[in-house]
Amino acid sequence: MTRILLIRHGQASFGTDDYDRLSTLGEEQSERVGEHLAALPHSAAAAYSGKLRRQRQTLDLAIGRYGADALPQRASEAFNEYQAGPLFDAYLDQVVSESPALAAARDAVHTDRRLFQQAFEGVMNCWLEGRQTATAIPETWEQFQGRIVQGLEAMVCEHDKNDTIHLYTSGGVIAVGVGLALELSPLQTVMLNWRVYNASITELSYGRRGWSLMGFNAVDHFALTEPDRLLTFR
């Protein structure tokens, strides 16, 4: 049975000109999760990530504390997060037109975490529904889901059946993996995305019966020390 530990990237730089880099707290979270992984009984056969900067940074910092510099590493676009920026550009006008509260505070949507989450959920619903938009989107929900499933299947094929693999990625990718194992609807899958902590660990296994969920959103490496400071969603 192949074990895949999906590690969400550390906190990124929300509200800045470059979201795709870890914050100072995100760097610490990444180091903490690496220390935690090193204490687990199963050694990794390889470490994978997407190609986004925040994903690669998390891998590099975690591996530095994991103590396995020679661990085979591979980056694949299959595990990139969906492109939130283009989706916002395509659907935000529709979402704002349907919400007086957002319309009154539109300028703060990208800096206020509460408003951003409200707008984000509306944008994602438009995406799932496949609404028509004048602005092109980089991929449909079905395409996003499909590339992740193909990436996971290819990863499993490249390793022995009893290997443990670490995958450093993002909340949307993790939600798709869990949705695959539990046969969730697209809406249920996206709703999981809102609940994935930064630098949390989700475990999937693959065997003769296909995909199984073994653990979701584990943050023991934070909850037992400084949860108020280290537990973040964004």
C-alpha cells in the first residue's frame, strides 16, 4: 500500500504584491513540519511538489529540517494550485453584483481576509457552475481536477507499492485528493479547501481497492506547542 503525505505550503504573503512566497511565519511553519516528518516512523522514498514558489519554498525548508538532502525530489505542474487571480478577474464582477456587502467594500477585497473569503467562495461557485464570462479562464474545474488525479496516479506508478511519498502542494490540490478518496461532489471538495491549515498533513493510501483517506489536516506539530500563533488558513 503506497502512502502519500500531502503537506500544504506554509503561510503565503496574503495582501502583498507577491502572494506566491512564504511569509516569515510560513517559513517557520515549514521548518516545524519538516521536524515533525523526521520523527515519523516511515522514511520518505521521494519528495514531490508543484512548481509554485510557495510550494517549493516549503519543500526546501522542510527538507532542511527533515535531514535528508539526498532525498529524490521532483516538481510537477500537476500539483500547482488553481490560478485564483485569473478566476477573480473573470468572475468578481458577477459575484459583487450579487452581493451588496461586497459591492460597498470592493476595494478592500484583496486585503481584508474576511471580505476576500466571501468573494473567494462566490468566485469558486461560479467556476464550479461553469458560468460564462467575457474573460478567459486558464482551466475549467474539470481540467483542474483531472490533472491532479493524473498526477497522483503517475506518482504511484513510479514507486514501489510500500513506499511513502511526501507531496508539498496547496489546499485545492489536497481537497481534490481527499475528494477522490471519498467520492465527494465538486462542491463538497471545494468546501474542504477552506478547512486546510497551512503546513498541515493529509494522508492518502493507494492499494488494490484504490484510494483511501487515512488522515486529514493533521496539525499536531503546532497544536501541542503554540496553536494560537502557528495555526493559520491563509
